[in-house]
Amino acid sequence: MLKKFLTLPELRRTDIDGSDIIDKRSDIIQSKRFLKKIYSEWYRLLAASIPEGPGKILELGSGGGFLKKIIPEVITSDVFSASGIDVKIDACKAIPFGNDELKTIAMVDVLHHLPDVASFLKLAEKSLKMGGRIIMIEPWYTPWSGIIYNKLHHEPFNTHAVNWHFPCAGPLSSANGALPWILFERDRDIFNEKFPGYEILEIKKMMPICYLLSGGVSYKSFVPGCFFKFVRGIEKFLKLESLCAMFAFITIEKKPHTFI
């Protein structure tokens, strides 16, 4: 009952896997100042992590975001065709770029929706140039976030999943929010063995409170946008991010001299 009361009215009768979800999510992000500031910080992190030199930049799952305003040359993509989407891509089946053509694949809240992440990583490795990167913001497991994601979030968050796959019922409704943590922490040795062409460069845990207070794209905001800097300052001052993070900024790089 509480979740229904807090859910934004514009989403209560919306098919989360419908093509109109992109426009609705865009409207929500733009209208919620606190949430928009979160996305702006995330996008700045992504922009600062793009390697120098030639190569194309692809964003997967662009959805209702606005990364193109921060990185004008980015190629936006999604599983849906919509305004502001440059190319339609199902990243588990094909990435329509040549070998070594991309220098960056950027994602925000996308990896944990990929039902066959191993297939995606293989396709990405072919498309990335040597030293190219996959940079992403993803949900992350901590004892705190596990409670929040399991009690308040509509997506599955299964830290005990025995493998990296899950059934694909729909592009957004199908998910395991714990998948990034499983890949890069719980199963890190398995990841390194299966994908020796990648190196995990950075896992920066972040935002134990901010996103929760924003209400995300599903719930009403609990605080006005003017409180963003204050809340972020509290998170950092109390050193909550490493212990109670709800998200992580993850960078993996295609190693030089990798032969596929």
C-alpha cells in the first residue's frame, strides 16, 4: 500500500516495457530537480572517464536521460526507437559497430537489465578498441542497499543467484539489481577467468542516501532540489559511501594486445 501511495501518478498505469516509457522517464527526470542533479553528477563521472584519442562513444539504454547534453558526440541507443535515440540496439544480440570502432560504451542503470551479460561482454570486447572502456553506474549491494532494494524497489535484487542469467520477460521489467555486484565482486575471479581481455579499473561506491531521497524515476521525491549539495556533503563527511552505498561507478578496460 505504501509503495502504491508513493508511486508517481504518471507511472501507475504505465507499461514499464512499453515504448512510451522513454518519454515518461525523460519528463520525470527533467521535472524532479533533485533527481536531475544526481544524473548530472553521474554523467560528469562518465565524461571524465572517457579515454583520449579517436574512437566512437556509445551509450546503451539512453532512455529518458540527457547524456548527449554533457557529451554531444555520444551515440545514443536503446531497445526502443524513440525521439533522441540514434540507434536501436539489443546489446545481448548485436552491437552494430565494427571491430575496434568504439573507445567507450557508457551505461546508467543498464547492465543489471541484460539477461545474457556474458554475450554482451563478448560483443563489447570486439567493438572496443585497445584501451577502450565500459563505464557504468549500477546498483550495488551492501547490507543497507539490500534492505532498500528488496523492500522498496520493484526490480528483483537476488544476491544468491547461481549464475549471471535470468529470464527475459521484458527489457525493463526483467532484471537482477545485484548482478553488477555479483559480476565484479562476488564472482570477480570467475569474471577474470572468463574475460581475460578485460581489466576492472575502478569500482567507486556511492550515494547511500541521495537516490533514495530523490524517489528515483518511480516514486515521489522526499526533498527539494536545493538540498542536493547538503545531502551529498553529509554522505561524504560521514564516510557512508563505502559501507552503505546503493550504487557504484564501475570502469572496465579492454587490455592492450588482446586477441579474440
